[in-house]
Amino acid sequence: MSEATAILQSFSYRLKQLHVSDVNTQSKHDPLSLESMLAFQRVAHLVPAKIPIIMESRVEEAQICEELERAVESLTPNAFLAIAGD
């Protein structure tokens, strides 16, 4: 995400949309993992508030609401992400 930080610091005013997803080793979109959520959260403060978000996660219909909640939490600066088992 260091590259994303540098790009956003220099060019956030040019941002037209943001793709939020997790990509696996086969370059396929997966549900957001805790790692990807934490990575997005590190740059969330640099993303302009009115930017459209494109979700590309492959989830079952029953999981859509939960995945959207994860995306919102991922893009909320300073949000506390709960870790399983806590």
C-alpha cells in the first residue's frame, strides 16, 4: 500500500472511482480478508469522500450485506477492526 499512499497523496483530486477487493494468487477476486481490510484502512484517509466504490468480491447472495459492511469498515479511517477470537 505504500505505492497507493504515494499515488493518493499526489493525485487524489484526479480519482474517479475506487475498486475495493481482495485478489488471490490466481488473480481472482475473493471476499475481503482482514489483511486487505487493514491495508485499505491505512489509505482510507486519503480517499476523497464522494468517490464511487466498485466492489468486485465474489460472494454468495447471502453474504453481500456482510461484504458491504466490511468494505465500509475498510474505508473508515481509524475504525477498530475486530479480530476473530476476541
